[in-house]
Amino acid sequence: MTGALWLDPALRCLRAPNPGPLTGPGTNTYIVGRGAVAVIDPGPQIESHLQAILAALGLGETVARILVTHSHRDHSPLAAALSQATGAPVCAFGDSLTGRSAVMERLAADSALGGGEGVDPAFRPDITLPDGARIAVGAEQLQALWTPGHFGNHLCFLWRGHAFSGDHVMGWATTLVSPPDGDLTAFMDSLDRLEALAPQRLFPGHGDPVEDGIPRIRALRQHRLHRKAEILKHMTQGPATIASLTRAIYTDTPPHLHTAAARNVLAHLIDLTETGRVDAHPAPCADATFRLRKNS
């Protein structure tokens, strides 16, 4: 994608030049409104992308708000430079530690848990947006929906019956849930919250718009339930590690994605441990051994 693609008379999309295995064709930056606009997910710290965002603004248009779905380095770092260039405040749920569950806070104290891939530790919003916050930008109204799971501070933004879904729901791939920033229990709950609002279209952080939001949300939920069932089935054969489960379950996944797949397996095992289905020795971490709990 070169330049801005108009998805609606009040919505433009630019794609950052950061394609990759976990970013697909690149990060989507959205410009919402006409005149006074909101920019959603400025993207990675790439000067050419900053200039592309500024060039996409029409004559006399101003950036009134910079909205960030979550603070991974492919979404949030350019926010500070865009704010400096436009004077617009950066708005998000909080910094990179905000929104973690008590379980993840406890597990994060164990350095063996791993994780932290792609986090933007320096991210600090100018304005914090609580769950349900309404954002008025010119003639447009958006609403923040806290959707932890992929990341503790993840927000979706509701707009005209649609949703900017960040990395919570995408059409081209399933979502990475890497503890402690990712939390599978929270992810499943957030899918329920988003589905209950029945968004028509989803504008994700990567890839093309999802034209029918509800079936995609349900497909992601079913995918996670299927992976959970696969994990439990393989564990009936005896104790397992994250590595052994990843090899057994992700047979259809290219090997270069197995590191990410292993993080999803860990997220499932933490959820199963917390719900009493599985025991971990020692505590859940990247190198632990996991066993089905008797009478589970």
C-alpha cells in the first residue's frame, strides 16, 4: 500500500513499511474523520511513515487526538514524534505495565517466564482512557473498549457500529498471546465483550478489514478452544513440556513460527493451571513440566 487508502468517506488507512511474519503486510495506521482527525496506531519508529501520515492530511486538516491500541513496538513508538509534529495528545489505556492481571503480575516476578517480545517500555500516554471512555474528534465519536489478552493495555475503539480491533482480532492470522503481557483468560473474556457489541466491520492492526466481524470473533474463540482440547489430549499420554506440546500440536505451522506458537502454548497452560486442570513443576514458566491434575 502506498499513500492513504480510503475505506470510507471518513476513514483513511496507511500501511507502515514493516512487513514480517508477525506483522503481515505491515502495521495499519488509521485516520478517522475530516478536518479535525484522530490517528489510530501511528506505528513503528520509521521516519518515512511519519511523513506519509502528515502527507495524508488534507489542506487545513489537523490531528486532534492520537489513539494507541497497545504498546507493542509496531504500534506505539511513532506516537511521540507525531505528537511533537502536530501538538496532538497521545491517548491510551496506560503504559506498558498497565492492565496486567494479578496472575500475570505474580508470574512476571519469575524471570524464567520469558516474554516481553516487542514491548515499547518507554511508552507513556498524555491522556489515559479508561474502559468506556468516549472520544469526540470533530464530527466523529469513538469509544474505548478495554480488551486485554494480546496485551494488558489493549484497547479496541468503537466507531459507527464498527471496531478498530488492533491485534485483538485480525483476519489474516490468529492472535499471539505471550505471557506475561498476553493473558489467555483475559483474551477469551475480551472476545466475549467485543462480540456482545456486535461490530459490523473490524479494522485490524494488520491486514485487510474484516467485513463481517462476528464470524471472525467466533472463529478465533473456536480456534483457541480447539488448541486447548489438543493440549489436554496430548497430556493424557503423560507429562509434557511446552516444546513437546508445540511440536505435537503445531504440525501445520512453519518452523520459523514455532517460537511464537510456544508462547501461545504457555498461555494455554497457565490458564489450565489457574483453573485446576493442570499442575506445573516448578511454577508455570518456559522450562516447566506440566501434568494433568488427578480427577481434573
